[in-house]
Amino acid sequence: MEKSLYCEQCKRNYKSYQSLWNHRKRFHAQNDSIMPQNDSPVLQNDSILTQNDSKIICRYCDKTYSRTNNLHRHYKTCKLKLAEDIKKQKQEIENIQLRKDNEELRKMVEDLLKMKMNMIDSHNKK
């Protein structure tokens, strides 16, 4: 009788450790925690897993998938995820611009202080 190994996340059986390891690396690389033991949904990374129906739900648009690789493929075209990603990128750009503006203001203030100190020094020398 051949020994059988199983994936704790999706309950699939494998004949070798290598097959199981390859499966986990390919399909569960971003989802290393064990599936919940009850029927309540649990947030895991970018999806929700439920034990009773073994469905993986997109947290952006609520589409369901039976395999994590299908969910990750879906993320490439999910309009709601793309919209959120664009919003995050715009915010990052704004933050970068604010940091640059703050740096320029800081340099201007330093220059003004130096000018003021030079004026005070030249006035004191008279």
C-alpha cells in the first residue's frame, strides 16, 4: 500500500513529499495558514476561505474560486482591485510630492536663516 500525504489547506492527496511541496509552493505560496475548522469565513491575505464550501472569495468583488491560482489570475483583471491599486498609487505619488515640497520648504527656510544671520553679522561688524 502506497503512503498518501495530503494538503491541509485543500485536502488533496499526494504520493510523495516532493509532489506535496510542489503543490503547496504553486497554489498556497501566499496562503500558508491552515483552513478554518468551522464554517465561519476567515480573511487570509487577499481572500476569504470557508471550510463548508471550500471556496475562495475575492475580497474586492466577491467572485468565488475553488483554487488560489485562479483567484490570483483573477486579480490581474479585477476592475475593483485595479481601481484600488490605482488609488493607492495616486496616494503614494501625492505623498512623494508632499515630501519633496517639504524638503524644498526646509531648504528655503535654512537659506533665509543663513541670510538673516549674515545680515546680523554684517550689521554687528559696523
